[in-house]
Amino acid sequence: MEAFLESIRTSFVSAWGIIVIFFRFAPYWAPVFFVFAGWKSWMRYRRALFLSKKEPVLLEIRLPKEIDKSPLAMEMVLNALFATGGEGTWKDRYWLGGVRPWFSLELVSLEGRVKFFIWTWRDSVKSIQNSIYAQYPMTEVVEVSDYTLAFLYDPDKADISAAEFVLSKADPYPIKTYVDYKLDKDPKEEYKIDPMAPVLEYLGGLGKGEQAWIQIIVRAHKKEDSKKGSLFSLFSSFEDVFDVGKKIKEHFEKTDQWKDDVKKEVDSIIKKRKIKSGKDEEFGMVQLTDVEKDMITALERSITKLPFDVGIRTIYLAEQEYFNKSNKGALNGVFAQYNTQHLNGFKKVNGTSFDYDIQDPFGWRVARMKREMFEAYRLRSYFHPPFKRNHYVLNSEELATIYHFPGGTVATPTFARIESQKAEPPMNLPI
């Protein structure tokens, strides 16, 4: 008993000592803490002020009966979204609170009626319309009211199931793209295998009272990462000391970690093959396997395309009486056709359910996650607060694979298309 009391007393004295030391050194750490907190608050205020002046617009893309273009046309459209402006200078970022524009590419089923949307800011509408009309002249791009505002989420009357998707491997490895499906060759319709067909079939199969929303939030990717390593590692020789200014400047220069990682992965594949083959590191010629060749080709092709920061989330919504658990689960598998064993794919994270009841015995955590995911979708928030997430990188080819306008090979009955084509009158009509 005495030993037990002694241990309690010792623990109390130790804890009290830590508290005393903590406050004794407050003059040293407190200013740093408050400056950091103040800077964060200032940036959030300026960014909120900047965004409050932006007008969000939702564009619906209405497709014609026939589209005979490959997803390469959509890749050209997406390239027009590659905008790095808004935060180019110190003044733009830290005084005006500027951010790069982001866009939301959305695939939606409203009781089985499949629709394509693009969410953007008012000042980008004309650019998006021009880029779509340039590639798909028979489409209609019209401003519409936000469909998310029409759904009133009341847990007593409706239920939702939401999730976010991330890459299953490191960013450098690409997913299976339309090039792998041979859609870049513009084959005849009967020979096309469109990877979006399963997605559209699922969306078109929903019934009364059911909705499914797929959101792909994108923005232009740019150099954001400082070079790795400590400052001391910059000075590998005595002569480097005399170039201290140059070395420090080089250290804090931004680098594109995505491209750097691609090069590292290619070198790693070759190096592993050399070791397995027992070849000399410098002069040995190695024979790569077909899988390794495919990996290197895919990696090297990926950095030739424009990169985008990306986040993906999905929501299945339905009134309580129409909520279908099989449709809820099927939404989690709509990206499976883009997965490969040796390259990359998608996996679900941040779902709105738990595997075991003990993880949330009263249901409070699930209720909170559903509300937050619903609001995150409606606000199109991903790269900044209030619902900031860790993004990953997909290039324009990968994005065009998971979001493009399908041709006649996709014959979902509820897929809305324009009934009649529009054309300008001939110029030589008599007056």
C-alpha cells in the first residue's frame, strides 16, 4: 500500500514539475505560438474574403444523340481548365487571399435521369463553354440551378451513404486509361469498350426517390514542395561554404514532387531488374519483363500530360422508404474498371459507416460524418477549409478517362440526350 501511495505521489510531483517548466518557458514559446495562430487566422480571413466575391455557377452539358469522338476530345477540354493564376505573387497569396481556381466535374443520377455538370466560377464560364463547343459543337452548355439545394437532408426522412476515393498506390503510377482501352484509335462503335459504361449503367438504374452524385474536384497542379534534406546536407565540400547564398536559395526553391517521384520509380524498376539479373550497376544491359516495360511506358507517358490536383467523393441519397442497400454498396465499385494490379487504382476512404457497432454505439459519429460529407459536397470543398482533404495527382488523360462524354456504344435508356440537332442557316439564302 505504501509503495502504491509513493508511486502516486511521485507521479503527481513529476506532473507538477512538467507544468511548472511549461509555464516558466512560456516567454519563449508563447510568442511563436500566437504569431503562428494569428497568421493562420489572417490567411483564413483573407481567403474567405476573396472567395466571397466569387460567384459559383453550375453548368449542365446536354449531349447530342451521337458523339463520334474519343475521350481525347475531353482531354482537350480539360486542358482549358489548367489555370494556375490567382496566387502567382506574394501579394496575391498573402494579402489578397487568392487561390487557384478549382472546378467540380459531376456525374449525377436524379431518379435514374443521368446528367453531366461542371461547377465553376462566373469568370470561367465563357472559357469552359468555348472549349466544350470547340470539341463537341452539337452539345448545349446551359446554366442551371444547383441540384444539391433541392435535396433537404433530414435524417428522419432520408438517408445517405457517402465516401471519398484515393489512389491505392503512390501518385506516380497511373490508372488504366482510355489509351489502354484503345479508345484513342477511334474504332468503330461496335468495337468500343468505354470504361464509363458501368458507371452510367449504375446511375441509369436508380429508381424513384433515389439519387447518386459523383464529384471529381480538380485544380491545376504546380510546384509546391520544397527540396528535401537539411540545410547542412547542402555543403558537401569546403568550396560550397563560399556559395552559401546560392545553396540556400536552391534549397528553398519549389520542386514538383510528382514528377520527381515518377523519375525515381522508373530508376527503381531498372535498378531492381539489374540486381535480379546480376548485371553491373553502370554498364550492365538488362532485359525487362513485359510488365516492367508496361510500367515504365505508363510512368513516362503520364508526365507528358498536364497534371491536376484531384479529389473524388460520392454520395448515394434516398428517402427512407426507397433506400436500397444494394445500390448503396454498388456505388463503391463504380471505379473498379480503372484499377490494375501493376499500376494504380482507386480505393474507398472516409466512408459514413463502421464495421462494428462498438465503434459507434450511439450512432453519433455516423450522423456527424453524414452531415459533414453532405455539406462538403454541396460546398465543393476539398483543397481549402472547411473540409480540406489530402489531394492526389491525376493527369489530363486519366481525368478524361473517368469523365468524358460517351458515344453511341453507351445506350443507357435514361441517359438524357438532345433530341434534335441545331445548325446555322446557309449563308447563300436569297433575301
